[in-house]
Amino acid sequence: MHFTSDFTSDSSADFTPDSSADSSAGFTPGAAPDASPPAVTQRGFVLDGVPGVLWQPAGSSLRARPLVLLGHGGGQHKLGPGVVERAHRCVTRYGWAAVSLDAPGHGERERTAQDERFATEIGQLLAAGRPISAWVARHTAALAERAVPEWRAVLDALEEEADGELGPVGYWGLSLGSVIGIPLAAADSRIAAAVFGLTGHASQVEAARRVGVPVEFLIQWDDELVPREGALAVFGALGSAEKTLHANPGGHLAVPDFELDSSESFLLRRLGRKAGADG
Amino acid sequence: MHFTSDFTSDSSADFTPDSSADSSAGFTPGAAPDASPPAVTQRGFVLDGVPGVLWQPAGSSLRARPLVLLGHGGGQHKLGPGVVERAHRCVTRYGWAAVSLDAPGHGERERTAQDERFATEIGQLLAAGRPISAWVARHTAALAERAVPEWRAVLDALEEEADGELGPVGYWGLSLGSVIGIPLAAADSRIAAAVFGLTGHASQVEAARRVGVPVEFLIQWDDELVPREGALAVFGALGSAEKTLHANPGGHLAVPDFELDSSESFLLRRLGRKAGADG
């Protein structure tokens, strides 16, 4: 895999990519669990035209290390603030590697005419108070068809980067991140556990049935973008023997912080490893 | 409050009430959080004809100590194995006191003709594969009408026992424990947080609306006794600004152990205190 950028930040400070080209002060190989968290190395890459970012403990190898795929939400991108914060927590709290990609039509990627139309029309529909869920589902399903093979190609490249020994792979992505993640987890047996949610349309049910790994699924009870019935139906359809639904009051963007903690604990139980053992 | 029995068991051993009339070996006042858990004192009482049990760290006072009300399930009683295990965890892991009562028609209490009829008929209906939820709801709603004032009288007595300074009060009860707990939490402002679940009937919606405290609510996705729609409606109706729904696959009796851990963490965040600080 060819990396287009590479820098290391002291993760115990705020994450400020511009200010710290190489400061690994916080990284102590083989440190005890309570030691300072490791510094984080962030590397950009482009694979077959898809820009992505890989985070890992500074100076560490990908070999046998748990890896979390971070799928961003609609309108976001691979370096959106939520994604970057989550990636840093993966590395510094749990000793995982993390990777994100720009979804089709997002971030640095070219927008097709259809992407442009979507971005314009969704604003108009929302402003007019029109129901958008079926329309969003149709558009994002088309994005997912393009995104699934892209994620699988990135997994292939990272597997090579890890000398053929990828650690357990988790997926974390809500909303658009789940529209893409559900068919990805259905298609790729390397994914061992997933956090999904804020999504639910009949078109996702068939892929959900083919998901067999443990899933934590988030619903916002008053989600203005996702009909509750549709979200419950997707959870119900998941083929996983182990699946757990967490629902909380509030709208699409109001997922409580404790659910983000919970989804990390969920992944930790399935993927293993904790910060402090990162050498 | 007049206690009818009193014994202390070393909680680090298995709980065997008969074998240890007074062994407080495990109790170290003012011990650090990692020290042995406190011994547990269990005292029986009868209040206005209602038999109950109070658990607390040996040698401790109720004053300002978090108290968890444990509501048992249908067909169980104040000293059912699940209740006793939960009570011991409350004391040894979190430093709480815990109390349970025999619900009307349960445990040591006299059964009315109606109670007898219920116990006979539910077996017949289940054996015949007949739907029972409306019928169970009607009967248990009648039990709850009797049980709510009983719990409130016990809270009054425990408040006196605590010299007027009860600590924060939590409620934990599923199934019948929720049929009683929901109207109790709606009626008594001393209850500060509650774990409910495995219940859901239209007759509970009105009381649920009047509940205002944080709630964690458990649903079993394939519950053979509780229709999923009814359970979701009761969760939706809860008036609480903070409420969180956890749903898992499986039947009425298959609540995963990790949910019991989760409900304790939930109560800990609301009630405070941890084992080790019990002097």
C-alpha cells in the first residue's frame, strides 16, 4: 500500500495534525496499562482512486492487531471530526488500528451528477418538510454498491501490509456508515463484529439477514430521518445469534456519549486488546 | 421496623444462609476498593402482613446509603435465587442496601381464590398454546394495585430506620417486577432511577407516562409472554428524559448476563457508591 502522507501526534494532547509532524513523546513500548497512551501515527493513502486514512500506535505493526473500519455518516468524510476522534480513541484507549475511507461522492472524491443532485435535493426536501427516507434509502443503496468493493480492496491491501496476518476486524458506522457496513459485513467474512444503527429501510433487510457476526445496533427513538419501524425491522432481520439493540430518545444526531463508550466496550469484548500493550 | 430474623454471611463464600449465623470475616471497615467484599447481613421482616428481606453490608447503617428495591418476577418470591444473587451483588460490589418483598399471592403470602385461579389457569393456557398476554396483564395489574402501597409503606419504615435520611433509591424489577415497579415509580418520588423490562401492555402506558426518572428498559426480542409491540409502546410512553432500551434475541427467561451487569452500571451512575467504601 502506498501512503501519501504520514505523521505522528502525541495523542495525550489535542489532536492537531498541522502542529506535530513527528512527536512520539507519549509512546512507551511495552508500557504498563496505566502508562501514557501511545502516540498516534496517521497515514493517508489512495487505493484505486479512493482516498483513505490509517491510524495506528506509533512505531507499531498491523500484524495481528485488531483493526476497526470506521464508516462515516452522510455528508461527512474520512477526516470528519467524529471520525478522527473515534480513530484516536481506538488507538489510544484500546491499542487498535483504525481506517476510514471517503464514501463515494464524499470528501475529496469527485461527485457524479447523481451525487450533486442528491446533495441539492435533500436540502430542498428537508426544507419543505417532505418525507425523505425512501429517497435517501434509494440513493445511499446505490452508494453502498460502489463502496463495498472499495472497502474489500482496502482490506486486501491492509492484509498485505500486515504480512498476511490481519488481526480481528471490527466495523463501526452509523447512518450512511451502516448502509454501507451491513452489506459489507454480509459479504466479507474478515469482519468479526460490527456496530450499526441510525438506519432502517426494507431494502436493507436482505443483506441484514446474511450478517452472522455479533452486532450492537443503535436506534434514536425520535429519529427524524429514519422511521422507527424500519430500524426495528433491520435489527430484527440481522442473522446474528448475538445482537443487541440500544435505543435512546432524541433525533438522528443526538446519540448519547455513553452509547459510543458502550460500542467500544462491545468491540473490545469481540476484538480484544487494550491500550498500554501496543509495542 | 421489627426484624424477624438476622444473620450475616461472609459474602466471599457462596451464599448459604443456614451455615453461617454470624461470620463477618470478609468485612473490613474503611477498606480500599480492591479489598475483600463486605460480609452481608440479611434481615427478615413483616410489615402489615407483608414479608420482606433487607440486605446491607454487615455492621453498616442505612443512613444515606443507596437502596435498591428488588421486585421479583411472577411465580418467584422475596428469596428466589435470582433475587438473592442480585441482592448480594448490590451489597458486595456496590455497597448498596437492597430490599425485596413477597408480591401479593407469592412466597409466604396467602393466596386469594383469584390468585389460585390464576396459578391454575396460566398453566392450562400455556399448555394449550393460547395467547395469555392480555389475561396476564389484567391479573398482574390487580396485583400491582395491592403491591404499590405495600412498597411505599416499606419505604416509610426504612426511612425511619435510616433516621429520616434514606440514600438515593433505585428500583430493579423485570416482568411482574415491572408491572408493580412502573406505577410505584410513577407514585413515589423517592425512587430516583429504575430498571424495568419484559413487560408491555396498553394498561401500563398511563403509569409509564408519569414516570420521570432515568430508566433502563429490557426487551427480549422473541419474548413468548410479552408482545414486542406492547413492550416498545411502554418504553416509548415513559415520561423520562433519560431512558434507554436494550433488546436482545431470545425468550422471556433468556436475558443475557451482560444486561444484568449493564443494569447495575446504570444504577451505579444514578445512585453512586461502590463496594469497599461501606463502613
